[in-house]
Amino acid sequence: MLDRKVIEEFLGAEFEDSDWEIPEDISKKDLVETFALYVEDDLGDWLDDNFKSFFNADPDWEWIRERIKRYKQEQPH
């Protein structure tokens, strides 16, 4: 489940950048919730696709080790 506060902040920034305004008959809360649900509907498919590409049919554990190493190095200590 997506954090609604994060979604609200994201939409706020996007609307600010585009100079869009929410119509008066749509509440900000309803817009945030509906957009979050829309994204969550697609999240399952997105996870499945990424799982397949990350692990492939036969996981390349050396590639995965290198990925882990790289991400650990990129993280602030």
C-alpha cells in the first residue's frame, strides 16, 4: 500500500510544476486516494515484470551479488 502523504506531496509538486488546479468539485483527498489506488492496481503487474527480469528463468547469482554490492556502496553510511 502506498503512503498517501507521499502521494499527496508528489501530486502537489506535479500540479505546481504544471500550473494545474484541482477542479472545485473534486476534493484533494479523493484525488489522492483515487490516484493511489490507480497506481496500486498497476503495482502488482510491475512487480511481476521486475521479478522476471531480475531473476530471469535461471537466476544469475553473480550478477545479483554485484547488484547488492553496488547498492550497498551507494547507500549513505
